[in-house]
Amino acid sequence: FEYKMAAATEREKAEKKRLQGFLGEILRVGSIKGFQYFTLYLRGREELLCSIINELKPEAGVPLSTHICTEKSSDLPLNKSSLMLSIGTQQRLSGLAHMNIGLPPASPSDKEITPVAPDQTLFLIAGYARYNCPYVWIRSHHHRLVNLTHASSADKDNPLKLNATNNWGREEVHLWDILAELVHLCTVPAPRNPFAVDLAYFQQLPLADQVQSTGAMVWLLQQVMKHSGNKEYSGKVFEDLHDVTKLHFHSLQQWTGEKLPQQQQQQQQHQPQQVTTAVPQVAMVPDSVMTVAVTQASESSTGDVPMATHAVEVVTLEQAQQ
């Protein structure tokens, strides 16, 4: 009996630690902007809102077929039983069957106050401590995704039956796995790369914000490449990672060229009594330094999609002055 209790305690600790890792991903990813197909809104420590476009529209001069997933998208709306967890399953998972309580979100979707565009659908991704694992709920445009003709209003708050959340207890699941599945479910036709980057968004940002935002995007795309395995979208993510990394170092180069002379001037103004010596002029960091230092690509087992990891050389202000 003591052995079973100890094993249960260790299992509970491991589950809590895993959920904490997922909540950490929510905090890191929740403020990242610049995706083509979805926008994230961080709401508290346990909740993340995701607004996803409903329809994939062609770009000027670019065939729509180049962005469409080769897998056939499901016809919407889907049956409730195929998209949502049944109340019996919810009560079993929650352990509150005796109280007829399933897995509701913290607040019903009818009270959702986040504005959403008519051509987008809002989802709630949450990792509530009381459930000990993540779930996803639809927060707007329910009838577009699921057939609720003969359902009660409470059925709108049933969590979705996703592969990512269903596999939580059996395999490694990350926030970006859930995001990719939601885009594939919601957007018609399903895009080939759910994490497609909107470079125009970064290019219109002020320089300092551009450095910070592109750096955050580079980190996320690296995580997707590292943990998502040989997914269909891996090759496209790699291409975007290359473009965003290039933009990041270009903006960092510009920002460094602007800030270093200002810092040197301020230092000289605060040290008027010291004998001035010649200070090497720094205009810009060389292009050879401000590029990706190492790209290691190895063909996957299928030989279709190159998997890659990037090592980026970090240049300090002292190194730039030398």
C-alpha cells in the first residue's frame, strides 16, 4: 500500500511539473506577434486566447495552391461527437461525476468579452491546475465548426477533442502542437504552414521593437523545428526561420550602429576631466558577423524535409568596438 501511495505521489508531482512547463510556454509564446493565420492574446497565467482566420485568401501573384496543405481538410461543421468531448468522458476525466461536473472553462463562452473579427474564430487554450492538463474551448462562431442544432447551450463549453490534448498523458506535447492543429481545423483550405510569418508586420515596427519582436519569433520557430519532428510544415518553417533570422540581424546591425555613437558621446560628457583618447569609430557591425554562424542540416529518415538547428553568434558591444 505504501508503495502504491509513493508511486501515486511521484506521478502527481511529474504531472504538475509537466503542466508548469506548458504554462511556461504560454507565458513565452503568448506575447509573440507576426503570424499570418492567427493572433495570440495572453490572458492570465493559465489562459491564452487564439484568434484564427476562417478562410485562406490568395495573395496577389501567388497561386493559392502553394499555401494549401496536401491533406484534405474536414468539411465543416463537424458532428459534435467527433469534435467535442462527451459529458461522460469529461466527468470521468474531472473526477466529479457525482456532481455532474465535466471540464468547463473558467468562464462560459457567452460571457467572452474579447472582440473578434467576423472572419476569424476565437479559441481558449488553458492549462488549469484543477485539470492538471491543457484543454481547448471554442469561444466564438461555434456553429461554423460544430453542428449544435440539437444541443444545449452548455454544450458550447465542451472542450475540443484534439490529438494534441488527447495525447497529453502518452507523449510529449507542446503549445505549438495545439496551435498547428487548431489552424488546420479552423482555416479553410488548411494552410501548408500554420506558423507562416508576416514579414511586413515586423518591417513596419520601430527599430528597437523590430529587434525584440524578430528575436522572439526566431526563438519560437527554433522550438517548433526542434520539437515538432518531421511534420509536413517543417520545411516551410525552416524557410521562415531563415528569413526572420536575417531580418533580426539586419535590424540589430542598424540599431547597434545608431546606439553605439550615442553611448560613446554620453560617456565622454560624463567624464570631462579625463584626457580624451582616440576612440575607434564604429559604424556598423560587419555583415559576416551578423549572420547565422552555423547551420547544421541533416536529412530526416524519409529524406523529404531537412531538419535544422541554428547556432547564432552573439556580438557584445565590447566586441563591436574592437
